[in-house]
Amino acid sequence: MADTKKDFQPDWYEEAPKPGSYRSIFKWGDPLGFKHPNLRLYRMMKSVFNLTDEDFKKPEKEGHEQVAVDRPSEMSSERIDAIVEIVGEENVQTDDFSRVRYSNGQTAEEAIRLRNGINGPLSDLVVHPRNKEEVGKIVAYCNKEQIPIYIYGGGSSVNLGFQPVRAGITLVMQTHMNKIIRLNEVNQTVTVQPGMLGPAYEASLNDAPKLFNAKRAYTGGHFPQSFEYSSVGGWVVTLGSGQQSSYYGDAYDIVISQEYITPVGEFVTLDYPATATGPKVNDLMKGSEGTLGILVELTMKIFRYQPENRFNFAFIFPDWDAAVDASRRVCQGEFGMPSVFRISDPEETEVGLKLYGVEGTILDKIIQLRGYKPMQRCLCIGHTEGERRFSRHVKKKIKQICKQAGGMYITGYPVNNWKHGRFRDPYLREDLQDFGITTDTLETSVTWENLHQVHQGVREYVKSRPGTICMTHASHFYPQGTNLYFIFIAKFRDINEYKSFQEGILDKIQEFGGSLSHHHGVGKMIGPRMESHIGKTQMDLLRAVKKHLDPNNIMNPGGQLGFDDSKQ
Amino acid sequence: MADTKKDFQPDWYEEAPKPGSYRSIFKWGDPLGFKHPNLRLYRMMKSVFNLTDEDFKKPEKEGHEQVAVDRPSEMSSERIDAIVEIVGEENVQTDDFSRVRYSNGQTAEEAIRLRNGINGPLSDLVVHPRNKEEVGKIVAYCNKEQIPIYIYGGGSSVNLGFQPVRAGITLVMQTHMNKIIRLNEVNQTVTVQPGMLGPAYEASLNDAPKLFNAKRAYTGGHFPQSFEYSSVGGWVVTLGSGQQSSYYGDAYDIVISQEYITPVGEFVTLDYPATATGPKVNDLMKGSEGTLGILVELTMKIFRYQPENRFNFAFIFPDWDAAVDASRRVCQGEFGMPSVFRISDPEETEVGLKLYGVEGTILDKIIQLRGYKPMQRCLCIGHTEGERRFSRHVKKKIKQICKQAGGMYITGYPVNNWKHGRFRDPYLREDLQDFGITTDTLETSVTWENLHQVHQGVREYVKSRPGTICMTHASHFYPQGTNLYFIFIAKFRDINEYKSFQEGILDKIQEFGGSLSHHHGVGKMIGPRMESHIGKTQMDLLRAVKKHLDPNNIMNPGGQLGFDDSKQ
């Protein structure tokens, strides 16, 4: 620790991106938000990638150039006029910057492309509807004219989910359709417009007594890593999960009812907590990713906001098997579920101990003395919540089970560090990529039974590539299984090498029996694999649904969910 | 109490129905199972319906006649031969009794009809497939020949769910396809054939250590009133709920994956506990009621079997408002959910206090002394379960909340009496109907917000009819709402009067905003209301799904779920 001050550290970029620049588009989150790699991480990079301080003196392709488009919008002025007529001139954009901005999401592929000044597929017209009536008129018009419609919610898609591969119109939902319509304290639900972003949504619920004259403060219970730059509607149509999903449920579980506008009509699904009235259209629309219609309003469950009842915990396990086994017993123990619950595999654990402030402390020494070996030991962190005694009891049971499995309790201290940075890790990406290092993630669902084979199969593939970091954790828990979240950091010669590496991981996930996605969704990136994942009979059924609701294929066409081909 | 011995009591029928008789078909459950009205209930009947002991001396239309069919099977011998070729001669029936038996469910309407010797719509051929391969061949053949297929699981439908309105073939799933395929203790799931009935399923799971060499005993957690005469597959395709659903979830929540054979192909849905891979076909098939394909295998969640951790409780509330309010606060309290939880409205409470052995006890006196008034007070009974301290804490919190709401704790004693009779109430029906009294039920889902208006609206309608008992309880709880279960007992001039009364109740449920069903399903009885319930856009979407999977409309045709018309 003593020598840290002397070490060279790169001059990480720390200014707001220039207005109108490519960087202002691909940079994650708050223009003035940064999270630089700390010294330990920096050292690791150099070591893993065989780099020297020299390599970190000259950043490359930082994307400071102004966005410029050489393909003019192909939307005719008649069509633009028709849309202007609906939403007003101030809510229609055709300028280069807006077209590029609202056509790109948050994949590493897009970031690399934009750094090279390559725009990718572009929207012809960016539209900011003010309300659902306007959305209805736009859909009717576009269906008649066969104009593709893409939906931009929070913009955090990591699978080309709203990439406008067939141009047309992009509807931006976060500009105007971002309000709470009604808080229903009796039913404990909130009806909200789809474009409301995470922080505003959560803040409104926390502040319910003041804003809605409610008796209590509430929480939405949904905190994905993309929280700050994802929308309530986006959570539902992409089947997202928050970091507290083991307690609150996935977006799938939290949504009660939805209102859609489709090319063949509008509907609101039933809002009963349960019914036996045949197949549920509400379910069918969850995860529809903009292909079946436009979500214009939704009713979500809300929960009591009682952060005072959270109890943190952290453990070190001797190995991954022990960590997995303890997790399974926690989930199947029927004493209630923890809220945050994360187990890191050995490679991630070593990084985690650095990031969460354990390395170099007395705790670290005790861990070593007790024989928990680096690159074998596994970190588990989390917290419980709910009613106070319930929450306390869940923590007590977790301690009991983890200790039985050989885990050592290392206080709740590391959890606070994790919490502090929980939404900030994506900010690391720009720093690394400024020096040619790509960090990206893929994730999958597993049953308890096939967890180990998926983990081993993917790791074996990733680690067979020289100089590649692969960290894995499980962070969304169910009695029947969990997810595996793979973070890989590597240097790639070019974008094609990166893409073929990514496809290789997806091959392994499929080969070893993981799902194509636990909570990132499918988009156009994974779409082509859908048929092999669920089989032709199920895929044809979904295509029949698509064909019925969107006969002219105007809703997010071009490979989304594997409905059609994506030959861009 | 002293005078009970002197009172006349009807000579309730207490023999097994004659083999081959109509009674052997419409009688609920075990041929030698009976539950006779006790003296208090008998007195109530006489009083409410203005009857004397004389009226109970001569039972009528007991259905002792042998089943006789005057419409021969219209299935050609070529077709019968083709089916025999698939399943073997011993698994095909064309005799009168089998045709009537497997064509009738458990509605009051069917019971009254059969008592009058009217057979109703009949299957042409009753077939008992031995495995899913045979089901596949039958579906392929019937699709080619356009022969309707109806599915008989446990036979307990209360909405004409498998009524073969277009004749054809009835497949009986309980005869051979009734086994557990695999118990997966790691994932805590069981893979089972759809025709397995409740008791065999539950007994196998309880006995898992012996039968499957498991480390623990398990429970399926699903205990509908029809438990003894309903099948695992039936629970899922009709979206059933068990009496412990507030803790274990509805069938909807318990099923993990399903295997279907449809006219256009076969598929098994994904078995991950959660995925973000687009709209879930697994969900779409839940509640499909035999219209989209045949469920041939399914994987269900299982739970630890720990009856030793159950804690009973019962309360008396001053009124229905207080009971509802306390229930809502229990469900929204975030300390875990109770397992059984039931609140009875004032009219049901009076009967419940009789049935559950409270009336006449010291407890009864205390209740009266404390000022809980008959026809205002409301009974609440239930139990908690799960891990021991969790379960104890849930009970503790329930006590705290109920007391705050003015409830008086009346020990767990009434719960044991309820448990004893929990699956036996349907047996009462035959006794009453032997003397022309009809008892039937309808049920609905409500949000907390509209619970009172649905309850009042339906009650007002029912009670406007002279001499009609209407008891209501809520028994399946969620943070966002519950169900209302209406039991009515009345004398009807004829079946048409009964049916128009029933339709009147459904009108009121719709008018006041309840769902068409919470857990009985839709069937052909409620099917015609589906479009008005969910709207034409959603109904057309479901019809498109139907059209795709069953282009020749051979799967349970004739009004099921409102897909086509049922002019019978």
C-alpha cells in the first residue's frame, strides 16, 4: 500500500464529453460521472495484458469528433409533416446528432464503432410523443404507410434492442411520457408512463407521503445496474431484473398490468393479482421488446420503503462449490429470501476483495490465516430486508447455513462498499477503452443442477484465450436456480475478433444448457439464436402472435427476438 | 344442544351408488364417502326454505337408474380401429356408461340433468392413452380426420370444461398417465404425468425418502377443495389455486415447465426459474384448458414437507370491513405470508361457527360477551408454515395486526375442525339435492380497492331472491388483492331458473369489476363472457394463437374460453 503514491497512473479522461461528439453518445450515464480503475486494477491490467505504463500514456479513439452523418434521412417531407402534425414540430428531430444518439445503445460493439466514427443503422426521424393518444396516431399512420417504429426508453440496451436496422421512426419515451399517473395505496400499486427513468421513479415512491399524500413511503424494488439509464417500461418489455430481485422479484413479477398500442388495436390487460381466465395476454407481452406493440402505461407493484430494516452480511467460502451449495440451501430454506445476494467465483473474488476494501485490512489477514486460499475462496455479500424481525431472522438463517457450509462471516462491511459503487461500474468502461481494453458482460439463467457445467464450460472457453480476465457471479436467486453473470476484460485486434469471441461464449452457454439471457433480454444480437433455443414449434407460435398483432412488420423489425432476419 | 336427539333427521342416503347408475357418475368423490348436513344446518334449511320434516321424508330423483344412451356413437368403425391400433383394444370404450361418465363434470347443472336421466353432450369414443407417444399419434390422426378431442383429467370441472359438445374422442389421462417421472432434489422440482391425482401426487412427495431415495420429504403445496378428484395437469391448464396458495402460490406459480402435443407440433418449454428470452410460451399455455394442445408432462416446484411447523390461528372480527382491512395489512406487511388464510363474511361466519365446533362452547360465550354480534362478526381462520421460526413469526405478526383491527384471538381450535372437513364439503351436495335443494359456488378475483363493491353487488342480487343463502369468503391472498368465493344454497323450480340465477350472479360480478374466475377456470360455461371481459383486441389475439396451434379446431372445440360459439 505504501508505494501507491509513487506509481504512475494514467491520466484518465475526466471532462464532460463535448456537446455533439461521439463520446457524448457512447459514454455511460452522467456526462460528469466517472469511475476510474484504482491502482490495483490498473496494475492487474498491465500484468494480464502485458502492458507497460507507456501503453497508458496516449489514449486512442476517444470519440471527441462531432457526429456527422453521410446518409440523409430517407423520410419524405410529406411523412415528416404528417408526424409533425401529430406531435408538434418541437418534438421531431432529423439532425445528425439526434439520429445517431437515439439509434445506439450500450453494447461494447456500438461503443467501438462510434469511437471509429461509424454510425451504424440510423433512424430517419426521432420523435418524442407527448402522450399515448399521440402514440396511437403515430402507430396508425406508420402501419398504413409501412414505416418501421423503434422505441427508445432509457437507452441502456446491451443487445441492439432498439437498433433501427430498417430505419424509419424512433420514438423516445423518456422525454415526455415519464410521469406517475396514479399511486394506489390500497392496492399497493402505481400506474406509470413507460419512459420514467429509475431514479425519478424511485424518488417519487420514496417521497409518496409528500407527493401523493400517502400514508407511507414506498419503493419500486427494482434496481438493475442500469438503474439510472433505464426506464420502467424498458424493465418490463426486456424482462429485466434488479439487484434486489431475490426479494422483490424480477420486472416480470412486479408488473401487474400493461396498456399497449398495436397496429391492430389497443388494450389494457387485467389488473387482478391472479385470475383463472385463460392464457394471460399480460404475460405474453412481457419481454416483447417492442415487437408486438408499444407499451404506453403500466401498473406496477410497490413495496414499503424501510431501509432501516436492512441487515448486511458478507462471507468468505473455501471454494465455489461451498458458496453455491450454501446459496441453494438459503433459497430452499423457506424462511424468506434475502434481497441482495451475490456470490463471486474465485477470479471475481480476488477483484472483489480489492474493490470492496477488504484487501490489506485485518479482516484480510484473518481470512488468510484461516486458510481461505486466493483463487479458490469465494466472496458472498448481501443484505436482507422487509419487516424488521423477518429481515433479522433471514440474516440469522443465512449466517447459520453459510457457516455450516464452511463460510466465514466477515461482517457487513464489504457490502457498504459494494452499495456505494453498485450503479457505477459501467463508468469504468470508457477509461479502459480509451486504451484499447474492452470490458463486456454476458449472462445466463441456470438451474442448480446445471450451474457448474455452464460455469466451467464458459470459463474454459474464455480462459483458453490468452490474456483474458473472466469474472463470474450469481446475483439473482430462486429456489430452483440462479443466474450466472460473466464479466470479461480483454484486448481485441478489431471488432470482428471481439464479436467472434462473444459469439463463442454464447455457443458455450447454449452447449452447456444455460438460457440465452437471464435479464439482458434478446434484442437483435441474440435474436438469431432464439429458434435453436426454444425450438421451431414455439418460435413459429411466437411468430404467429407477431404476425397477428403486427401484420406489416413495422414494430422493431429486423431480427429482434429472432422474428425475422437481420441482414443489415 | 339437549334436544338434538329427539329431532327428526332425514334418512340421508349412505350407500355406494349402484354400479352403472347415474348416481355413480354425479356423486362427488369416493363412492363410500359422505358428509351429511348436521342438525343445525338441517334446521337452517327448513327455516330458510320454509320446509318441514315432511319435505325430507321422500327423496327425489336420486339417480339410481342405470345409464342408458339413445344416441349411438357416431364414430365409424374405421376410425375406432385406427385408435385401437394406437392404444390397444382394452383402452378404448364405446359403452353407454363410459360415454356418459367421461362426458360429465361437476357442475350443479350436470348433476340436475343426470338426476333427470338426461345425458347431455356425449363423447363418441373414450380413450385411455398409455403414454405421450400414443397421445401424439392420436392428435396427428384426429387432426387429419378433423375429429374433436376433449381431455378428462380428474373430472372435477365446474364450468363444463371438458364437455364434448362436438362429440369426438375423450382422452382420459388419469388411467395410465399418472406417474412421477423424476424427482429432482437439487432443483427441488418433480416431473410428472398430467393425469396423476392430488392424493397420489402428494403422498409420493411426502414419501420421497423411501420412494426416490431423497434426503427429505416434500410437498406439492397445492390443495384445492377438489384435491382428491383433480389432476396435476388439470391444476395447470385451468389455473387452479390450492387452499394454501397464499404461501405456496397458485398452480400458475408452481409450474416450472410443460410439454405439449399440439396439432402443429410438440414442444417442451424452458425450465429455468427465470429468463429474459422474450414472451414465454410456458405462460401462454397455462390456463389453455385443452384448447391449444395436450399437456403430456410437466415439471412442478416442490417444497419441504414440514407439517410440524404449522401454527394455527383463528380470530373473530367485529365486522367484514375490519376483517378485510386486517387481511390486507397482513398481505402487505412483508414478514412472509400465511399458508391457509380465510375470512368469512357475516352470513358464512354464522354457519362456520356451527361447522367448526365453536357454537355452544365457552369460546362462543366469550365471543358474545365481548360484543361480537351475529350477522356482523366475521371469522378468520388459518395457519402458517415454512421454516419453524419464520412460521412462528408470521403467526405472531398476524395476531398483532388482527388485534389492532379489533379482532379477538379464539385459539387455533376451529382450524382443526376446518382441516378435518376441508375436502369434504362437496359431499354435502348430494344429500341436499336428494331433497331438491341446490348448492353451488361462483368465485372471482378482486383488488383490495374493489372488493367491497363486488361483495355488496353480488350479495344484493342473491339476497333479493327470497329464501336464498349466500355465504362468502376470501381465501387466496396477495399483496394486491384476494378472491371472493360465493356459496349459494337455494331451491329452484327447474334447471332454467337455476341457470338464469347463475348468469345473474356472473352479470353482477362483471358489473362490479370482479374477474370472471379466480381459480375455477372458464370452460364453456363462462366462455361466452370472455370477449366482454378482456376486450376484442385481446380476444382476437388469443384466437390467433388458437388458430395457429389448432388450425382445424379439434382441441376442445365448442365454446371453451370463448374461442368459438357454444350453441348447445
